[in-house]
Amino acid sequence: MGIETIAAALSEPRDAIEDIIEPYLIQQGFVQRTPRGRVLTPQAFRHMGLAVPSREIAPEAAEV
């Protein structure tokens, strides 16, 4: 999922996502930026009460 989609879903400007929200989520250990895009960490899944995807599918399934 791209940054524009996230911004639209949250009704926030792209700059707010990149400058405020994303750094906070990275600092808290919920999001990682990878060459393939942003991914949720296992900690994020646990925080939301969701099962952590298996290692084989985690990078693709967790992309945000």
C-alpha cells in the first residue's frame, strides 16, 4: 500500500504521514521501511491483537 493510499484513508496530508506519523510508528517498532516499501513488524500485529504471519509470507502480507 502506498503513502497516498494511507494518507487518503487517514484524511491526512502526505507530509503529515511522512514527517510525523511514520517516524513515530518506526520509533515504536511497529513499522519498518524496506526497499520494497513499508512493512508492519510482528510487534505491530501483536499490538493489534492479530496473529503474526508466518515468516514465508510476512514481507508480502504485511506491506503497508
